[in-house]
Amino acid sequence: MLFRSVTVADLPGCGWHIYSAFSPEGDGTNDTWVIDGIEDYKRNRVVLFNRWEDVVNEFEDYDNEKVVWNGTNKKGVELPEATYFYIIVVGDKQYSGWVQITR
């Protein structure tokens, strides 16, 4: 499956790629939401919302390994296929967009 990505280029030397979809099916491929380059910004916050603006999950110091979204809510319950919205805060900068869970 081909996923689109968003490149965030307004942070000096950023080179982020925020993928717009992932498939947490447990098959070892695209099971988590990857934000390439965020590991260079140790102090960050990622908040995920559903279409009703309810916070479904949030993370401090997202790093794609130990702190990563696997398509579950705050209680660890698998979320349904849908589009979710995010806010990423790094320092005084804020980025927002959407991400699709497909299964």
C-alpha cells in the first residue's frame, strides 16, 4: 500500500515526513504512525483527535520507537478505520493535519 506524506520544511534543517496513513494490522508493515525526523526534536507533543474533536490519544516526546501511536486510544483499545486529526507541538511551533487508519 502506498501512503502519502507531508514534508514540514519550516524548521531549520527539519526534513520531517509526516505520513498520512498507516495500517495497524499486526503484520509488521506500517503498524505504527511514523513521523520521520521527529526524533531530532526530543521535546515534542503529539495530540490525536477523532472527527468530533475528542482527544483519542496523546504523546509526549514522540520518537517512532518507544513513544509511537499504534492505532489505539488512551486505554489501549483499537480504534476503527477512520481519519484522525493531529496537532504536533515542537517548541513554540504547532503543526496540524490528518492521518488515516486503514486495516
